[in-house]
Amino acid sequence: MADINKAREEIANADREIAKYFEIRMNAAAEVAAYKKEYGLPIESKAQEAVVIERNLSHIKNSELKNYYLSLCEHLIELSKKYQYRLNEGTKVGYNGSVGAFAYIAATKIFPGALPTPFDSFESAYNAVCNDECDLAVLPIENSYAGEVSTVTDLMFDGPLSVNGVYSLPITHNLISLPGAELSDIKTVISHPQALAQCRNFIKSHGWKCVEAESTAQAVKSLAGAGDIHTAAIGSEEAAEINGLKILFAGINESRDNTTKFAVFSRSFIPEAYAEKDSKFILMFTVNDEAGALVKALSVIGKYGFNMSALRSRPVKSKAWQYYFYTEIEGDDNSEPARKMIDELSAQCKKIRIIGHYSESGVSNDN
């Protein structure tokens, strides 16, 4: 016959140990939260969660208990994330635009629970981090339709901040109207110039007049304030909902692969090697003023087996007719080949700096 008292005592002892190590685990989670805040990393990482679960399940020898332990692991991870979100509440994330703008959507998707803080320019959002007004900034660096965001690229070259994350946000442009409006009522469309350009064929097919606005979010807000049934705006679903308007026609942008890359800027650069799958690093440099200098620099990158997924040039603002180069390079910048590459490039470049390293992720704009 089973000794129920002995079994209960064993359960009590196990519970004491579980409580002890639960506190240890959550204290460690608090340290992780502080680290992620400092380096501009999101709380949630599906890849890391998968590693934790796989590792923990390997400790269970009784196959009948694995599913139960899996449920416990998943619950512990959720509790850890909730605790980290609470600890990082009040983290200020700067962005350019207003509530409902795509940058706002990106900031709230990457950092749920943080405090999105709007600024009227890329520069002011960037400088807010430099001046400790914000902890992080989320700024667009490239759009698949319109190309690079040159102002942000210049800030990366001239400024002190680092990039520890790049996230791709699918952009869906919607035709937004007053609640009582119909498609036949519309005569004028207002939005940001890029949004108007990306929806050119749809607008042209209806013969509408275009009016430019500072941003898609501002266009939607102005429509709500004007109350003109004959005017529509192009913007996000979030902007329509926030301003009490309706989606008259969804997904009017020409390209269904319209995506914007947003970078997270922070004051700190992740110090350790970044060797996750599909990792990249951003390298910016200027070359010596001599014939074939750029070719020589690029040959050094290729010499050490690195592939460039992007290469762009921009004029140096302080020096006429001089250019700097922006590259995205696949691989680990802390590897031995990368260190040798940087050493050799340093002899050929006036200025060279690794801006950041990251493993590119996607964020959904679905509600």
C-alpha cells in the first residue's frame, strides 16, 4: 500500500525547491529585462524560447511526463515575459510621426507595453536617445518600394547610436473615409507623398485629386477634423480606428510586397559575438582619396568570404564631393575573419565603424 503521508512530504519538499528556484529564475529574468532595455532588444524572442524548451525537455527521462513538463515550461516562459514587460513599463521609445503612423505601429509591435513617444522629425527622435530623453528610437531605414531613408542613413554615419535590431513591417495602405461616405462620394485623396505614389494606379483609375500631407497618420487625423465626405485619406487600419473613421477600401497599394525595415537605435552596442542564424552587421566607411580605393576596400570584404546584401553611397555633409559607404554584410562581425577584415580595411579607410549587428526579424501589422 502506498504511503500517502510520505508522498505528500515529498511533494512539499519538491514545492519548496520549486519556489526557491522560481525566485532565482525570476530574478535572473529581471536581469535579462534590464539587458534588453539597455541594448534595445524586444522582450519576446521565439527563437530563444524554442532553445529553452528543447533544453529543458532533455532533462525529463520519463516520456509520459514530457507533455506535462512542456506545459510547465511554456507557462514559466509566459510568466517571465509578463514580469519583464512590467519591469520595462515606462521605457520610452521615440519615433517620427504621430499615433497611427507606421513607425508608431512598428514601435508598439516591437516593444509592447513600452511608452511610444512621437517626434516631428527623424533627427529629433534620434537625438532624444542621445540626450537621454528616450531609451530607444525606432526609425525606418529602407522601404522595398521607395528605397533607403537617406536622412536616417546620415544620422547613422554622423551620430553615436548603435543598431541592435532590424525589423521588417509589411505596409498596407487603406482608403479611409468618414463613416457615412461611399466610394462614389470621393473627389480628393490626402496622404504622404510616398503613400500617394504607392497607390498611384488606384487613385488614377478613379480620377481623384491628390493632396500631400506630412504623414499618413496626419492625413487621417486631418480628415477626421475636416469632416468632408468628399475627401478620403490613405493610411493604416490603426489610424482609421483611432480617429473613428472607416476603411472604405483595403489594400490599395500597387505592390503587395511593400515592406519597410525599421531599425532600433540605442546608446549601447551589444558587446558579445552575435552569431545567430542569418545574422548581419552594418559597416559604414569612407575610403582614402586615391584611384581604385573603393574597389580595394570591397575586395577586402570579399577576400574574407563575406557577402554584402546592401551597398549604398551618400555624400559626406561636411566635405564637398566626398562620400561615405553603407554596407550590410552577412555573418558574425566578432568572428576571426571579420576582425582580420576590419584590421585590413582600417589601413585603407579614413573612417570605419560597425554601426550594429542583428538578426533581421519581421513584425506583423495585423491587430
